[in-house]
Amino acid sequence: MRAVRISPWKFGALCRFLLVLGMLAASETAWTQSAFATDATDAGSSSAATAASKSVSKSLRGLLDGAPQSAVGVSDLREMQVHVQGLVEQLKKCTVGVQVDRAWGSGVIISKDGYVLTAAHVAEAGQYRTDKAKFRLADGREVNGKRLGLFRTLDAGLMKITDPGEYPCAELGDSTSVKENKWCIAMGHPGGYQLDRGIVLRLGRVLKVGKDAITTECTLVGGDSGGPLFDMDGRVIGINSRISENLTANQHVPVNAYNDWGAWERMVKGDMWGRLPGQESGWLGVGGEAEGEAKITSVKPKSPAEHYGLKVGDVIVAFDGWKIADFEALKQAVGYCHANESVMLQVRRSDKLEDLRVRLWKRPD
């Protein structure tokens, strides 16, 4: 029989279509039978990433990493489907529904003691802005939790399951290693948690990698926010964030955002900072050199810098606990904040370190 070949531009759509059919056929019965039966204590940290890395053939690895293909065979498609099915059985145990007040979103457990990554707008959703939350696990159990910290500018939120126990958890990846055209898996609970439906997955490719967002063709809808974006080895590389006007271009928080700039320590403490989408960024009113440390070379008149006593020659070494290596880092830190946000600067002046509390202003017209 002659082998059937599929052109690369048709492969993505066909792969996603056949994967859905395969998942429905292979796991519908298994999902129903396993509901309420999974023991979280024996799941531990998800071994899906390690197992997946070892089981991938060289040809499949090239395909998953987005290597150019003049043509893709049906055998490649089948191998990819089997690979994804094996991953999903592990990854769905770590993906949770998040309920804050009456609002629903998604999240992913990343530690055995129940730390949950989600989107900032999910963690502070609800009419009453409560810090209490409930989580729905993959086996249908409901557990209690709370909101911790939020980095609103990047839509990064941290929550914690407070009921005692050991929970299945996903392995964290490195979002700086994400490349365009790599395949990925987005998971979540569109429309809210539904036990009879289970977790919904979307298979797609990375379209764009930016400093503050990863854009993929994994279609997201309401309720998916906060859910995980996995690489094809089962590691978390992002968190579902914004739904694009174009259904084939959706944005995810890079997972490294939860650790960069000291964000993890701040979120664990419950700090909430940054600006919401559409909110104007803050303004400090200083100038500096592009090279070297963040040394102030000019202070704008009638600026917060002048008002709070910053001087030419001062060196900003820390911004709200973030180490500032150069003036570009200072500009980035200020840009992450909203106008009227209060921040703590650590300033080196005449070889002495001083702490200075400053409130950022709205940039003048």
C-alpha cells in the first residue's frame, strides 16, 4: 500500500483533529471510571516530564521541537498522538479548577504541599475580593485554599491549598528555552469545572516568544485562565492568561515570571503589586547612562524623584527588593508599576546605603 504523505501546512489542523478523536476514544471510559478514585498521595511530583524525555524517538523529537519538515507521514502523527495521550494522563492530575467567590478559573499544582500557579486576574476575581478559594482536583475532590501574592503587570498569581495532604504536582520548565514552532499543550477548565467532562486540552504550536508573554495557537476560552501551558515533555512553561481577538493567537505568562525579579519570595509573602491591563505605568523622573550601574545623571523638575529627594550621582541598587544591575533594569522595574504605587528604593549615596520610600506618579502630558 502506498504511504500517505501530509503537507506541513495541513499537519497542524489534522494533528489536532485526530488527537481529539483519539483522546475521546481512548480515555472517555477510563476518565469516568477513575473519577473520585485517584489517590493524590501516591502521585507525588509528576514523573511525566522525565518519562517523556526518555521515550521520545529522535524523529519525534525533531517534530515536537518544530524542525522544518518537507512532508510529515501518518506514522509521525500516530507516534505524536500516543506520546500526548501518555502525557495527559499524568498532567491532568496536576491541573485544578479554581473557584474564588463565584468566579471560576484554572491552575496547576507545582509542589506536593499544594502551591498553585494561576493568573493574577483569577486569584483576585470575585465580587468581594476575598483571599479564600476552593480548588477542584482532577478526581473531583474539593479542597480549600487561599490567595497569596500577585504580579499584576504580567498576570502572575500564586495560591496555596490549605487542607493538609500531599498533592500531585507538575515539574517546572524554563520559559527562556521556548522557541517558535515548538508544539505545546494548554490545559484548563473552560466555562468552569465539570466532572463529567474533565479537563480540556488544546494542542498547538508556539507562535511568538516575548519577554512578558508566550503566544500560541492553543485556543483559550473563559475559564481556561490560570491553567498550565506544558511543553511536550510535560513541564510547565507558561500559565494561560489572555484570550486574543484572533482565536488562533492566545497569550500565556512565561513561567520564569514567577521567579524573576524576586517575584516568588514576594508572592509567597502575599505581596500584590504591578498594574492591571490598560492601567497607566508609573513615572519616577530620572535619567541615567545606558552602560554601567543605575546611576542618576539627571532629575526632572516637579517629578517624584525631586519630591522625595533623589539626587544626581545617586545609584539605585534595589527597587522593592529587586536587585537593579543597570539603568535599563530600573526603567523596566518602574514600568511594571502603576501610577500612585508606593515602592522602596535602596540608594547608594556617598558610599552609604539608604532606604527611600517613593510614590510613583502619573507621567505628565
